[in-house]
Amino acid sequence: MSNAKQTEQMQKGAGFIAALDQSGGSTPKALRLYGITEDAYSNETEMFDLIHQMRGRIIKSPAFTGDKVIGAILFEQTMDRAIDGIPTATYLWEQRGVVPFLKIDKGLADEVNGCQMLKPIPGLDALLERAAKAGIFGTKERSVISAANEEGIKAVVAQQFELGNQVLSHGLVPIIEPEVTISIADKAGAEAILRAALLAELDKLPADKQVMLKLTLPAEPNFYKPLVDHPRVMKVVALSGGYSRDDANAMLAKNTGMIASFSRALTEGLSAQQSDAEFDTMLGAAIQSIYAASIAG
């Protein structure tokens, strides 16, 4: 079951959620941005060793604590690995005061009606049981919306909540993530359909259950305020979605009650070639800026 202190931190804590959950498909790009090219590893195991070293360096940095980073989303292999001999989720909570989450989706299905739903997740119940035993607080699962298509968006949201209820049955809190692509011409229209679909599904949840929502920063500031205020919502977090850190922070600060859950925008500018002092200084500045935007609303 969810730890009461972790629940309180997610409901009331000031700060943001770090997304450290790059998986197989996005890991090579994340490593390139970090200054490690494909010729530095010869197989998937070596690649994941390198990304774990990067994540470990971030998590162990003096700036990475629950004072400003209230949660962190992990990839399954990160959960299964250790930092200084301590399982990663345990290290996050006991050493850094950061609530651990787990990315559980297995990627996106082909686009239908302008949307990409989740691929099937085989063995999900076993994974959720293992996550709960490992000290994971909640999960994250990402779909993509690339058109203001009502049928497609409703299907995405229905699938997300079906999966969310499965997560809740294991005593974990799902982060439901229907990402709206930032570059589409009808982004505002897609957001209007999405908000209505989310509110309809939230109203169906039992009174004693809460979920979290991870959403693209909206075209209209505070457009998602009704979701922030919904009693079945523990927290609404924003993804950077391809915006630069500065742009994402500026947009986030205009949305009351939303906090960041940035991935690339968090690690922007970090490099394997930096000294620990340079790395910690740059990460500290990034964390401070994202924290400030998260508490501005």
C-alpha cells in the first residue's frame, strides 16, 4: 500500500517530479545529448549500464533532494538496479527523500483516429506486484494525441483509466499521461476534448481513490484548473513535450496548481564530460528554475 508520508508529499509537497524514465527506444538519444555516442557501447546491456550511471549521477547530486524534487519516474531496469548497493527506489526515498514512480508502458500502438494508444503490457500484474515490493509509490503510462479527434481521444482516455484502475488495485497511484503533441494545428481543440473526457472518467472513480495526471502544457493558461481541483486527482503534472526548459518553465508558471514532470528539459546541458562540480552546478540551476516555475502558480 502507498506510504502515508509519500502520499502527503505528493499532495502537499512543494516541488516537481523528475522524469528519469527513458526506455530502450529513447535511451540512445538521451545518451547522445549527455555526450555519449553510439560507439561507446556495443550492446543493449552496455547502453543501459551507461544510462544508469547518468541517472545515478543525477540522483546522487547534492541538488537532487525531496526539498525541490518531490518525485522521480524510473524505467523498469532502473528499478531493478542499485545505487551504491541500495535498490534505486529505496535509495530515492530513504537517502534523497524523493518518491519513486515506475514507467510501465511498453510503447505506443499505431495511430488510429489521430491518436496512439498503449501497446499491450504482458505480465502487468506481476510487474505491479514486484514494483510494490520494491517500494514504488505509483506508475506512469503514456499515450499520444495528435489530432482533435473526439473518438480517438475518448478511446485513449478510456484505455488509460482501465489501466489506471488495474494499478490502483495493487495499492499504487497511476500517473495517467495522454500527451497532446505540441506541434499540431488543432492543439487547443484537442485539449478541450481531452479535458471533457478526463473529467467524465474521473467522476466514475470511487470516492476513496485518486490518480495523477501528466499533461502537455495547455495553449490557454489554467485550462486544466478543473482537473487540478477535482477531488479524485492527487496532482496534475506537466510534461515539457519538446519545449525548451525556459519556454516550458515560463508556460508552467502561468498554470496554477500544476507542477513540472520534465525529462529532457531537466537534463538539458548536462554532460558526461563535465566535472562533478560543473555537473552539480548546472543540475542545481536546472532544478531551481523548474522548482520556481512549479511553485509559481
